[in-house]
Amino acid sequence: MEKQESRQLAAIAARAMEEKLGEDIRVLEINEISPLADYFVIGTGRNLNQTQAMADAVEEQAARAGFFPDHIEGHRNANWTLIDFKGVVVHIFDEEARSFYDLDRIWKDGKAVDPAELEA
């Protein structure tokens, strides 16, 4: 995935989670510290229904823009959904799992990016 496409997809994912009232949505640019992806998009939902709605919204809006996930884990029955688009990896947690896995701390060397900047 090209860098510009990754930027666009990260913005789409953040916006989709925001529209479903996701909380503490963060975009981390990690391409300079890891070959895993260009961006991680991390968000929190208050309950299973909300986290599922956030994941569905990310998938639907990404598909409308021509992006399709390579891999999805945990979507229907877990407190953490991972949607891997290759250049962008989306993590949607409930509050307890977000605190437990603490990706914000683990990937603290990544550059926090304002989603609005990605759309510019």
C-alpha cells in the first residue's frame, strides 16, 4: 500500500470510529519504527455492541473507498478487534482490554497524528 493510500485509510478508520462515538481515538504513525504498517488506529468502545459497530463502520467505509482488510481477528466475540489492511492496522478495544494491552505505551515511539491532518 502506498503512503498516501495509508494516510487516506487511517483517516477513514478514525472518522468511522468517531461517528460511532468511539473514545480516545489515536492514530500512530509507526512506519519509521516498524515494518508492520504505516499507521495504527486505536479506539475504545464502551461495550461489545459499540465495539462491533465501530468495526463494522471501519470495514464499510473502507470498502466504499476501495480498501479491503487482509485479516480480521476477534470481531464477533472478543473485547479486542484487529482489522489488518496491511498498511494500516485498526485496533478496537473495550476499556478493560485497552488498559490491559496498553498499545499506546508499547508503541509510544510512534508519532501521534491528528486524523484531520491525514485528510489534508
